[in-house]
Amino acid sequence: MPKSELETLMRNWDTKDTSVLAENYEIYCIEVWFPSLLIAALRDKSMQDAGSWLLKYHLDDGAYLDNKQSKAIIKALNTLQSWPSRLHILQCLAKLQVQAEDKTSVWKFLRSNLSRENKFIRAWSYHGIFELACRFEEYRKDATAMLTMAERDESASIKARIRQIRKDRRAVWL
């Protein structure tokens, strides 16, 4: 199957019918160029929502991204314009390989999302802060303070996400 067909599908996706994406995932996921196309789609506003949805679906299906692919996604973080594309990538963060040289840019991205109106974005940003603090000990003090403050000040849906974080077996440092 040619790459251009999937690009056209992603550009024309109505942002609602995910069954179309899931069906096409089954067709294209075996292609060697598939992960690279999804990562490139993150930098193209017309394909961001579909590309990020497919990337999350791919990772949830057990796919693995190498350091280079993870780095490319991290470099694209600040190009994500829609809340769905941000949400999908935030939900993928645990499956990305964040290297020491990229941790500051990821931390800034996560913190910048805490001031957004969308509760899903904020909730998953707190989750990302936890994930980053699990990997890089120097963020644990700030992460603990942010999560504690969020438990006090944020909406019920965000508090629910933080309760899930606290149940994580890696949360012994919280």
C-alpha cells in the first residue's frame, strides 16, 4: 500500500470516526515506513490528530520506538496545536525513551500544559510529570509538590488521575 494513501486519509480524517483509523491501522502497521510517517505527521497540522491517534494506537498495540524515534517525537512536542494531538502524545509518554539531553524540554512541555483549560491535558500532564520524575530523580521534589497541590486545587477528574498515579508501584518516592 502506498504511503500517500495513508497521508490522504490522515489529512481528511473527520476527527470523530476512529474506526476508520483502526481499520487502516491493520493495513498499514506492517509497513516499514509506518512509524516514521506517524512521527512526521506530528509536525503537519493537517495530520496531527490522526497521526497522534494512530501513534498511540500503535504503541498500545505493543509497538516499540527506538531512541531516534522517541527523540523525533520529543522534538515535535511544541508543534502540537490541537488538544487531541497533545493528549494522545501525553498518553504515550510512558512508552517513549526520554534521554537525559531531552528531559528539560519534556519537563517544560509538561509544565506548560498545566495551565491549559482542558482537564484531560492537565491530568495527563501530571501523569507525564510523574513518569519523568520516575526516570530522573532530580524532578521528584518538584513533582511531589505539584501533585500534592493538584490534589488540593484541581478538579475531581484530575484528582482521580493523581489517585491512579499514587497507586502505581513506582510511586514509593511520592
